[in-house]
Amino acid sequence: MDNNMEETSIKAAPCSSFRAPWLLSFRSMAASTMREAAARLACVFLIVLAAASTAAGHGVQPLSSIAIHRATVAIDASAAVKASPALLGSKGEDTAWVTVDLVSPHPNDGDWIGVFSPSNINASTCPASHGSGPGPRICSAPIKYQFANYSSEYIKSGKWALKFLLINQRQDFSFALFTGGLSNPQLIAVSNKIAFANPKAPVYPRLAQGKSWNEMTVTWTSGYDISEAYPFVEWGMKLSPSTRTAAGTVTFDRESVCGEPARTVGWRDPGFIHTAFLTDLWPNKEYHYKIGHLLSDGNVVWGKSHSFKAPPFPGQKSLQRVVIFGDMGKVERDGSNEYNNYQPGALLTTDTLVKDLDNIDIVFHIGDISYANGYLSQWDQFTQQVAGITSRVPYMIASGNHERDWPDSGSFYNGTDSGGECGVLAETMYYTPTENRANYWYSTDHGMFRFCVADSEHDWREGTEQYKFIENCFATVDRKKQPWLIFIAHRVLGYSSGTMYAKGRMFQEPMGRESLQKLWQKYRVDLAFYGHVHNYERTCPVYEEQCMSSEKSHYTGTINGTIHVVVGGGGAGLSGFVAETPAWSIYRDMDYGFVKLTAFNYSSLLYEYKRSSDGKVYDSFTVHREYKDVLACVKDSCPPNQ
């Protein structure tokens, strides 16, 4: 969603020095007194209350709050920072907890610890950026940070220990102690360097369906260039011989992205991204796989072992379960970066999906993926956060404003929400079966479903290339075999009573449904999903702002319109609704959650909206119909033979 929208962010001021509620148990153990622990409990209540009642709360990218370009270096011999252990991941782990002991001769509330990777943070020259003068003393933002004053003990004695959870990101790490707050940081001490045993190790596999139904792609990140080691996937069915499939390798440089901060303080070397195409899969069969790199000496550096279930063939009559959400982002599990008010629900959604992954076949994350906003290190953090999902089921993404938008870069909107990424990170880190990666629209079949995924950051209006794609996607599906036709876009091209769309009572993205509603009606699109607005809302089957059915929970026969759903509560700060509920709005919820679709056969579909906090169903309906109901005349649309 656009951070410039006129919404109010609620911050729990008395709790600003405490961590998010999911970190309560860890931080409470570190509390020096029972009184402090009690204060934390009260803080948790306030944070939860604020998250539940705020009309927006999406905040800004936390790393952008650090004025790293203003940082000065004033090393104080009396200050010290020590990180331990020095070697991480000695048993092949790709995450590790680190203890950072710090000493400050003059402790104050503005002291903070930044995690830098690579560890050498004090550069004599920095890449050119806007402005004049000698340039910054520190060239890049930290990958995360924590304030030092989470206990009164630090202010009293100048000594404390912080805990950080690090992930393998291809470089070593150091911890820097700053005073002066985030707006005028002054570096006074730097720790020893620490590193993972193999910083280049292949990590965080990401599955996606390929361009054909019987193809699965595996994408991952490593520090190995193709000249150093050959990437491949070893895979096969259980009790069958394994095969090895080579992977392609890509990367990009600073000049590939479009602007600041992605080119300047947000830049971090992305390493190498590898993709292998596993073909000729047997439908619904389980496959085991492992990513690896063949070194020049014949040894192999292996990633972890995983498995996936191959997709059903188009029209296959079997149980098929789909999860859809948008606008997730990331949360640091160690509480770094003050994420309480940025994407407070991201871990709730992630962890709830992981727990139920045996009952999920494919996931659609429909835009606003990591909210890195030009701080490239955060894409590694995000891919690690969702690796428990992406390593087991296809994870299909759509393009949102926080991935794509940048002035004069070809996007439909001239905003700066991508932080200079202009689509490069999303297009490289995740595979999608697009014909042209710069145009992020595609179709994909999953058994009885056809998904038509639009790119709302490119022009979708009648006469455009994308409009032609959308119509072709609708027109070419065989509804006898694939009765469930789904449209997806990030921005709300249909209906939303969120406050951000209340101006003029349009309740949509400008020019949205005017261009597309005749297509939805003509081709009997069942459901249309959107993100961008950080809440949940479901409409009646609607056409031209009119409900085409009075039913709300059990649809039978011809539906006569398309049901539009906003499912932007994946994790980012929540958005409110207008006070008056429009007639077409059936259910609204300002909470974190996702939708799950279950197709039992050609005639029965179950729709469920679940909250991320508990995984329980809060809105649902069923559809029961026959093929003839899809062919029946509806308003403004009859098949040619009728």
C-alpha cells in the first residue's frame, strides 16, 4: 500500500521501548525485576490493542529511520562491544543466536546497536548520492538494529547484553554501538567479526509452478558464482533413482536498480540466485529434493533436504487447497528494527500457515512481498522467514507497489514505494511463469482452478497488452474441466470500502473495474482477489455495483456476478473502513488473515477466511453448481449459442 495515503498510524508511546508481544517470553527472562516484567505485560496489551484498533499503522520501513548518511565516527576507548560465538552454523544451520555484550561510559536512551554485513562498515569512499560535501563516513545501512536501553540496568551501569538472531547472508557480521539516536548517529565502538562456517551455502529454496502444469521450479540463493561451483537440484520420487537437474544462475549490480536507497545506503550484494526446472512430474506424486553446488574438486556443498507434492493436471478431479493473501512483509524474531508498527502480523500469518501446511497445496502472495523498500538485505530476511512454506509448496507472487513503483521506470504509477527497486528484486528472487519478467502478469493452472494473475503496476485498461492477456486467460479455460476461474491483482480493481478508497465514494482503484467488469461478467469469473488495503472484505456476487444475489453463505446454481475479496491483511499495519457499509459489502474484518479455497470436485467449492492469530474461520461460504450453470445467461452476457 502507498505510505502516503491519508491514514493515521497509532503508536503505543508508553511501550516504545519494548518488543513485540511474540517476544514477551524471551525478553521477560532478561528483565531485571518482576516490576519490569509486569510492565512488559501491560505493554503487550497496549500493542495488541493498538494493532487491533488502528485505522492504518503501516508506518515506514524501519531502516529508513536511520540517518546513516549523517553518521560520524568517534571511537571511544572506554566503550566496547563483543559478539559471541565467533563461528556460526558449524553443523550446517542457516540461523544462529548471537549474544552481544556492550559497555558504554555514558549510556543514554539514544544508544543502539546496528548489525552490519559485510563487517567492514567504515569506508573511505561511498558511491555517489544526492547532495554535496565530502560524503558519508558509513556507506550502508545496518541489516537490523536494537536499542540498548531495554533494561534500566543499562542506563545505571552502562553494561548490558542483547540477543540477535542472524541468518546466513553470504558475508561476515559486526556489531556497532552508536550514540545520538537514529537521527544523528555517532559510532563509538565496533565488535569483533563473526561469520557462518560456510557463508556461501545454498539457502532458502523457493518453489513455484512452471509454465506447464507438470513442471516445478526451485529457486534459491547462494554465494557461489557459476565459475566457482555448478548449481543443481537432486530430486526424485521416494524409492526411485534420483536425478540431477542443472540450474541457471543470475545476479544484478547496483546499476540494475533505479534509485535511492536501493542504489546507496540500502544496497547490499544480492549474491547469486539459481533456478532449476523439474519437468515431467507425475500429478500429485510426492518428490524429494535437495539443492547443491558441485565444486571444482568434485565435492558437493548441499542444502537441506525437502519434499513437495507435484501439481494436479488441469481438470484433475482431486482435493485441491489454495491459500491467498497480500501485503505480508517481515518481522524480526529477535525483535530488532522496532517492527511493532510496520508489519506486526507477518509472523502470525507465516507461522499459522506453516502449522497447517499439510493441508495446503499452493500459496498466492498477491503483492507487497517483503516491504524492503530499497533495503536489499531485507529480501534475504524475508526469504528466510517464509522458507518453511516456500520449500514445500509452490509460492506464487504478484507485483505490488512496494516491489515495482518508481518514477520513469515503466510502471503505471510514478510513486517511489519500491525504494528504487523498480521490480528488479521481486523478479529475480522469485520465479513466476511470465512471458516477460518486466510485465508481471501470468496465468497458471492448478487442477480444477485457473488463476489469471494481473499486474496492477502496469496499465490494464482496454486496448493494452495486459487487457488482451486478461481476456485471453479468461477465454481459453475449459470450464467443464476447470470450473473455478480466479482473477488476482494487487491494487483493488474491484471493490473496497477501505478508507483509502473512500474519496468520491469510488471504492476502487481509479479506472479499475470500469475497464474489467464486462470481462468478469462475460467470462463468469467466480472470484477476484486483491491486496493493497490492509484488511479483509468480501462482497456479494456483484456487477456494476449491484448485488446479483441476496444469498450470503450458500450459493447454488448460476451466481450471476463476481465475488470480490480484499485480503490484504497478511501482516502489514492494518487499515480501517468507512463508517457506512456499502450494500455490496457482506463481511469486513480489520485483522490479519488469509483466504483458503478448497475445491472438492467440479461442482463444490468451500471458501474460508481465517485469522492469522488463531487459524480459525471467521467468514465462509460454499458454492454448489453444475456445468450448465456456468453456461447460463447472466446480465449483459449470454453464450453465443443462446
